[in-house]
Amino acid sequence: MSSDSKLKFGRKVISVEEARSLLFEYVKHTPIESVPLSSAFGRRLAVDIVADHPVPHFRRSGVDGYAVCSKDIEQATPEAPVVLRVIERIPSGTVPQLTIQSGTAARIMTGAPVPDGADAVVMLEMTDSLQDAGTSSYHVSIKKNVTAASNITPIAGEIGLGDILLEQGTHIGPGEAAILATFGYSNVSVYRQPRVAIFSTGSELLNVAEALQPGRIRNSNSYMLAAQVEAAGGSAVIMQALSDDVEEVEAALQETFPKVDLVLTSGGVSVGDYDVLVDVFGRFEGKLLFNKVAMRPGTPTSAALWNNRLLLALSGNPGASFVGFELFAKPLIKAMAGCRSPYPKAITAQLDVDYDKGSAYPRYVRGTTDVDNNGCLKVKPSGIDKSSIMVSIKDADCLIYLPAGGKGFARDERVIVYPIQ
Amino acid sequence: MSSDSKLKFGRKVISVEEARSLLFEYVKHTPIESVPLSSAFGRRLAVDIVADHPVPHFRRSGVDGYAVCSKDIEQATPEAPVVLRVIERIPSGTVPQLTIQSGTAARIMTGAPVPDGADAVVMLEMTDSLQDAGTSSYHVSIKKNVTAASNITPIAGEIGLGDILLEQGTHIGPGEAAILATFGYSNVSVYRQPRVAIFSTGSELLNVAEALQPGRIRNSNSYMLAAQVEAAGGSAVIMQALSDDVEEVEAALQETFPKVDLVLTSGGVSVGDYDVLVDVFGRFEGKLLFNKVAMRPGTPTSAALWNNRLLLALSGNPGASFVGFELFAKPLIKAMAGCRSPYPKAITAQLDVDYDKGSAYPRYVRGTTDVDNNGCLKVKPSGIDKSSIMVSIKDADCLIYLPAGGKGFARDERVIVYPIQ
């Protein structure tokens, strides 16, 4: 048997977990760059964010009302209100100029700093102003007592100086954006988006803009994979589809490796006469990491290291390509972009249909989840009643993991699913 | 009571559903534009996508092997194989030149067109080639019978001519991208991303790049809302934060309305002396749609129509602003961008903690979901043990709906949650 034949037929099968371990030995973060906060949404932090000031950094009023000495109003009731002299107005964004002493109060707005001397704020609704509130000095009648500290958030009441707010690797969404803005990050250190080159192989492939021809189909995997790359936080570079010519494929790959962080191919990895990636692996100078994974679909999924860059070679079948991306490429891209827990999270769901196909290898079935009226997560294979794999890819929101075994799975059995996020 | 005072204190409360109905009377799709498919991910289709050709458009081989007349090999077994003359090789992407007649076969690759005359394909593994397969004519020994139609996908076996594949309004993800590519959509008609101007109001607000000052805080809501706008499919325009000066605010709003599809403000809608949006509504020439909604947080959430553009005025409190966005602004933006079911989907979950706060109005509590080992969806309020609303916004993946009532809710009660997606 030639070494070529060994690659095709004598492959060593490894588990999905082993395949991931082999790939992850070669994952490096992309370089760090600084981007404006408003362009950082969806990116991942390259640094921890630590509170360099407490929040609030002043004693903050939680309500509109009057800042007072709580002792002054201990006896206040609607029938016997306590009257205080208003010595100042404190809108939000201003700083109190005067100190509250017994017998005085300050009109204060929500979010404004509580003046020295005051230890409580009385809500506006519990007061009556006794003269035109527009004059510089007037009196207020307090109709209810409040205890010390009422309606005041103390300094550091929300966030302490030195608190770790966000860890390196955190995905920047709305809540993270609010924290970054609060702490003055008009620019944010993030990892550059991983650049991912996408090749589809096969002489039958037409460009999307080309008219249909007998025996040929348009290249759809490249666009599917590009959308997956972008959902994973990468930047997709769709390359010209390649023919089944081994020298052409090898040259295109070698030219592309230095320019990107990851190369994805789809097609050309099984055992047909024209499975060109197999032939490239048979002659190339890099390191073949694996070429057979114990999984359905996508058993011939392969990977190699070439000039220190990873090549992940997915099956050409659209469903297998989709699943292989989710299992291997998405975690790689997320990890390169800084994510600390890049693997899909396993959760439990109840199978909502019988699934009577056994398999010698674990299956990763594209699934669609739903929550029933009891709050139970149900799942069924996507497009179970559609004949086209390609059409039903859009309906998948998870992968259903079905362990290897001969008998299939019954409705209501609990299964592991990996949400696609 | 002046009309100003009426706006502040005499507000008419309406339900969340009524508020949405009022807003949605004025929703219009953004204009349609054509963008390259590779830039269309995340956008929404402005047209239905109908199959203008069947898939496959030729009889397609599902395996590598030999195209045969099934009648010829009815008796084939490993012990008594049937020998056929191979008259052609058909790689993917080529068109067969010859017709298979009794006694002949064609070597065919996965995905290639099955030649006329053949009605089945035999897998390579069930055959032996009897001479060097590289020669132009050789014989193959077939060791197993296959029935007619085996391993052939008929024309339209996956997708029929005229099938509706994707409906107008569909979000373009990986599966949709594959369909669009297959049908030649190198450019796609989508709705322009809704432009959303974001104003925060309050004289206490500093720009993110500014150093902290006594009594003042940086503007964080604008960035939180911008991230929410982009997650909803809009294009966020962060405007300079506004002071509490009513003329400044009115002028800024009027200048902005013609340039965008929606204006969001945060702050200035409650009843304090400096709640500037209230004052703007008291004098402005547009139509006030509502200024009090039966919900916590965010009761003073307001909306107006001004020169045919919608203004949604959210509370300034970060938590209320976040919730108000999800309940009102996100559906608006999604609908403008073409989404046909823009409201968050209600699902059932089990409350994982006691929640002992009753409320005169329905509450929409920021929540964090998890799935337990039985596949049950659990939910608890986000940041329940953190004092800062702002810090815990990042932990929310849903809103928990708690109906109005005095007694709160017990652990394990079933509640409605709206996932944030």
C-alpha cells in the first residue's frame, strides 16, 4: 500500500476531544489592538478591568427631595411636621457649597452629591415647600421621619476601589460597555479579530454570480462558513473556490497561510479519486494532526499545521461542514480572540422524537430546541421532515450529542445538547 | 395645576402592550438596499427567496462508485460478481458523454451527474477494478446488487422549482447564506440598518474620555444602549450628552430627527425639577404617545411622535434604561429592519430563588437562566447579591416577567421569561 493509500484508507481515528486537544496546542491569541469603545462591541477584552475609583465616588442621593440631619426630623408626622430652612439647591452634576446644620436642609436631585452634615434624604413626596421654591432661601415642611442613611448611597456603595469588574477575555456586550464607559475607557484593548481564510474545493463549484451549468453547482459552503466565522467573532476572507488540482490547491494554501490566523477548507477530505486535500496531505511538508474523527457527520475531518498555522479541513457535505465548524473552528476562533471558555456549553434536554439511527461513532445532529409550558427544554433534529440538509441548516440552534451505539434513542430520553451561540 | 404639572403628576398609565401598540402604529420599514452576500450576514431579507431551479438540477450521485443498470447486477454476490465494462469516468463538475447500456458502467464521483441509462450507483467499496483504473476502458467487478434508484438523488430531490426557501424579513445567518449562495444571490436585497440616535441627558454627565469630577459621572447609558442597538440590528449614533437645559435638548432633538429612523433618550423623564424631557414634552409640537407605563422599572418611560419620527424616552437609571430598551426599542428596531415577529418570545422557566418584592405594576426583572440536569429551565434575578445595578446588567440573558401583586413569588414557581437575543 502506498503512503497515499494509507492516508485514504489506513487512517487512525481519534475522538472529538483528542482532536480538539491536538488543535489547541497551537492556538495563540491574536495581537492586541486598541479600538474606540463604540467599535468594541462584540470583541473581547485583552486586559482585566479594575475599578480605579469607587462608585459612587461621592455620597449620592437616590431620590429627589431634601437632604437633612435625620435627628431633626425624628418626630415628624403629617400632623406635626418639622420645618427646616432650605439653604441650598443641589442639582445633579453640581457640588454642594454649604454644610447642613441642625435646622437646615438642602433641596437635592436624584444622583446629586449629599452635602456634608446631612445624613439622610427625605423624598419630595413627603414634604411641602412653604414658599416659592424658586427663591434663594425658603422653608420646607417635613411630614415623615426617615432614619439615618436613608436614600443615600455611600461612597463605594456599588463598586469598591480595586474591584475586578471584567476579566481579560470577556465578550463586550451592553452591560460590559456600560462598565467600560463608567471607568473612562474611551478606547479599549481587545484582541484583533482572527482572520480566517475559507476555501471550498471541487471542480464542480461555480462562483455565486455565475449562471448554472450542467453538472455544476454554486459554491455555498464558503458563504455558510463565512457567516459562522463572523458569528464566532472572526473576520472571514472568502477565497476563490479551488479545483481538484493538487498543485493548485497546495500553492493557494501556501500563499494564504502567512496572511491569516486560520485556514478552513471544505471538501476534498474523503476517499474519492479527486479528494484533493487528501492528496495535499500526502505530499505536503507540514504536520498532519489528524485525518479521521470518531463523529458523524464529518468522520474524515482533518487538520494540519503548516508553517505554524492551522489548517482545518472540513467535509464538503454542507451539514458535515456546518457541524465540523461548530465543533472545532468556532472554539479555535473564540480562543484566538481571547475567550477563556471557548468550547460549547453542554446542557441537558429531552428528545422530542424517536431517533432510531444508531451509529458506530458519536453523532452530532443539528437540532432545534423549544421550551414547553413546564419549563422543560425539548429538542429534535432540525429539518427532520425535509430532505435537503442544506435547507434545514438554518433551523439549527444546537447540536444534539448522541453517543455511539446500535439502537438509537427514544422520545423523552435525556440527551446532551450544545447550544449554538 | 399647570399643564406642566399635569405632565409630571397627572400622567395616564397604560400597559406595556398598549404602549407597544401606540409605537407600532408608526413603524415603517427602512428603505431597501442591495448588498453583497458576504456583507449581508445579520441583515434581513427584503424579498422572498424562491427556488428558480430545482436542487439538484441533475440526477446526482450520492457516493463514489459505479453508475450501472440495476437489472445487470440483480444476481451479483461476492462469490459470483458481475463484470461490467467501464466506458467513462465522471468527476464532479463534468457532464457524462455516453449512455450506459446493459453490460456497461461508468466510474462516478460523489456529486457528479449520473449518466443516462444508469438507474443506480454502486459504492466503490462493493467493487473491484479488474485492470488499472487509469486506462481509458477497463472492467469492474460488482460484488453486491443494489436496487433501482440507489445512491441517486433525483432532480428536485432536495428542493423543487418554485419552492419558497426564505421569507421576506428572515434574518440572514449561516444556513440562509448557504441557500442564497446556492441560488446565485451574489447581491441580496435587505432593509437598510435602522439608524438610531442615542442621547443621554443630565448636567452631571461627563464624556467617557473626561477625567472624573466631583459630583459628576461618566455617560455610560449611551454606550450600553449603542451595544443594544447593534445587537438588535440597528446602527447606533451616539450623540453628545445633553445638559438639563430644555431649549438645548429641544434643538438637539429637532436637528436629529430628520437624520435617523429612531431617537432614543435616557434620563429626564421622571418628576424631578430638572427632568428635562418632561419639560420638552410640555412645550413641543409633536404628539405625546404616552408618558407612564405600568411596569417596574421604568414607569415614566415616554414616547412621542415628532415630524413623523419616533422618540422613545427611557429612564436614566441604567437598569430601567436597559429594560425599557429590550421591551420597546428592540422590537421597534427589528420591525424597521424587516422582522415579522419582533417581540421577545415568552417561554416558561422555574424561579430558582424566592422573590419577595411585590409590586403595584408588573415587574420586568433582569434575569439569568440556567438549565439543570433534568433539562429544566431555571431563572433567577441577575446580580441578586450585588449592590450595583450597573455591574449586573452584563449577567442578564432574559427578562423575568412578574405580574403585579402584593406578595412576591416563591422559589420553584413557574414564571414567564423573555430571552434577550
